Amino acid sequence: MIRISTIFIAICMVLVAASLGFALYSVAGISGTESAIVALTALTFLIFYNAVSMRLRDRSAVGGQIADLSRGTADLARQVGEFGRRLAAVEGRVVSANSAGADRLQAVIGEINELGNLVKQLAASVASHEDLLATAAIAPSSKPAAEPQPEPSPSTLAAPTPVTPPVMAVPPSPAPPTPAGVIAVSRNQAQLVSAVKNAIEANRLDIYLQPMVTLPQRRVRYYEAVTRLRDEHDQIVAADDFIGAAEVGGLIGRIDHMVMLRCVQVLRRLMVRNKDVGVFCNVSAATLGNAVNFTQCLDFLEANRALAPSFVLEFKQSTFRNLGRTESEHLAALSQRGYRFSIDHVSDLRFEPRELADRGVRFIKVPATLLLDPKQSSTSDIHPSDLSDLLGRYGIDLIAERIEGERAVVDLLDYDIRFGQGFLFAPPRPLRPEGASATAGASSPMPQEANGATAPVPPNSPAIDPPQRATGNAALARRVAGPG
């Protein structure tokens, strides 16, 4: 539709051209034909000029509109992209929530199954105990009648026969009984040093394994190697009784090297069936501070560097608190080779987690009685219930040891303890004969085989079988294995 301004401009151009032609005809005296040609020419020029100017104005306006349209399109595309990103994020959250829900459901189902198995085992154990109690109660009254005995003489009546009370039947223990319990050494220092030396030369150092289980599942995750020494009479001597004499006699380096060798052999056999298992090996402060003994152990550990993630070296808390320059350098050398450390024999709960983590400590073993002691909350810098969370921030796992009752397990679960160790789960058990081979270059048979010092270990010995649920009775375990 033609705009009014265009009509007005056209009228103006016609009037201008007519005025120009009339002026030429009347003033300049040009003929009418020539004046009309000039007027028509002027009108044509004006029309052309107006068309060009309008075209230029339209082009600029259209260019601005196109630019606005481009900006609007870009804005729209950006908004669409943002909506797409938000939609993808929402979808990802929904998928992760669904997967997390499924994982939690599977975890709950696993826990329920574990609880069901525990209930079944408890019911079986209670039934066996009831049967044993019933058998023990019925046995005296169910004996067959004996033949008539002659009437006792007055002399016989005068000396009454002592009556032995019936012995309560004890359920069989999975741990093998030892022929002789752990003895309390009462010899003087020189005799004890000589006995330790003779035991080392005769290869009478035995390795016992005690499992560390996850809580509350009670699945075996690690084993601790416990050293036992047998004297010339095949009596078992605990480590606490002979370590001091070995340090005085300069024999602790040989003992630590032999224990490391056997622990590595056991770990290799365990990892054939389960790659997630680990072994804790105790190392004395004397070996850590002695350059000659440590160099020998370091060369051996360097040769077995591939086992470093599963081989944990354990030191006492006092060792870490009294580190000298030599000990710190030796710890750094072990840490550089990938070995991790554990702290045991803890006497208080004052720790520096950052410093311990920087030194390579990844485990701390605290007695359950110390964790559950109400006095510790006032003497330590942190409440025992928060200790596991604090250590976990620095990559250190807290292990509760010396657990002997179910009540302690229930209380420790409130403290978020992930691992437990003690006679409640299993006592230290000796290695099977083929699992405790002699040191390198020795061809003598196993001491257990040679002199029958220990009874054969059942096939489900923890030294070779894959991790399984650890069960046991604390009192019976102490009777069988002696103090750990």
C-alpha cells in the first residue's frame, strides 16, 4: 500500500518540474516544446534521486533488522543450550540417584544375609552347647549296672574314695591344641640369650597368624604374624618374653629377617587365592636403628617390592615417639619403596595424624578396652568415638585389637571402627608345615614335623585358605594358643 508521504513527494516533484518548464517558457523565452522536455528531464532526475535515496534508507533499515534478528537467534540458541545442559544434569542426577539406591539396596540385602548367617551359626552353636550340657548331665545316670560287688570291709569304709566331679564338656575348637602352653621364662639373662640363639640356629622360630576382620561383616581382611620360640624342651615362649633377650644378645636382626622371609612366603601363597589379603609383620626398634641389620632387611624388601601394597610393617607407638635421625631416614627409605606402616602397643590416644600420614602410617591398632575407657575422653585431645573419623581424613584406618566379647563389638560399631582383632574372632594359629619353610638355603625339615611340637593344623588354617568369617571363643582361645 502506497504511503501518503510517497504521494506527497511525487506531487511535489511534478510541481517542481512544471514550475521549471513554465519559468523557462515565460522568462527565458524558450519554446514550449523545449520547456516541456527540460521539465520532463527534471522530473525524471527527481524520480531517480528519490528512488536511490529510498533504496539506501531501506537497505540500512533492513541491515539493522537483520542484525537484531541474528542477535535474537544467537540468544535463543544459547538459551536452548543452557536448557539442554540443565536437562542433562537432571538426567545424570536421576541416574546416579537410582544407581546409588540400587547399591544401598544391595548393601542392605548383603547385611541381611550376613545377619541371617550369624543367627544360623548362633542357633547351631546354642544347640550344640545344649546337647553337650544334656549329655554331661545324663552321662552319670545312664551308665549300665555293674556286677554285684562284695560288701566292703570296715577298712575300706574307713578310707573313703575321693570322688572326682564330672567335667563339663567343652565344644571342640577350630584351633589346634598345642602340647605345651606358653611358659613364663624365669631364666637369667645369659641363659635366655643362649636359648634364643640355639633356637634360631635350630630353626625353632614358629609363625602364628591371627586374622583381622571387617566390622560388622567379620570377613578376614588382614593377618598379623605372631612370633613364637620353642626351647630345647619344645616349650613355647611368647615374643614378649624373648625379644628383650634377643635385643641384648644382638639377635633381633636375624629374628626380624627370618620373620620377614616367612611372612613374604605366606603372603605369596595367600595372594594366589585372594588378591585383597594383607599381612602385618612386626619390626623391632633395634632393627630400625641398626644400619647393618636394616640394610639386610631393606635389600630383601626391595627384592619383594611388588608385594609392598599388601605387606604392612608394624612398629610400637614408643618407636614412633622416639625416632632419631637414623630411624627417620630408614622409615623414609621404606616409604619410598611403597611399604606402609602400622602402629601397635598403643598406651594413649594422643596422635598427630598429619605427621603420621606423612611418614607412611596407614593403620593404628588400639586395644578395645582403651577405646571404650570413659577416662580417655578427658585425658586425650579427642573423644574416642571421633578418633576413627579423624584418622580417616588422613588415610589412616583404626583397628580395635584384643576384642574378647560381643558387647565390645556392639560398642565399637558406634565408634565407626572398620576392623577388629582378638580372641573373639580367632586366636593366633600356627602355620601348616609347608607354609613355614626354613630360611633361604636351609634344607632341614620343619620343626613341627621333626619333633611333633605342634599338632597338625586343620585344612582350613588361615595361613593358606581364602579369607572367611572368623569365629571363636575367647577363653578357649587363650587356653589353646596362649597369650598373644
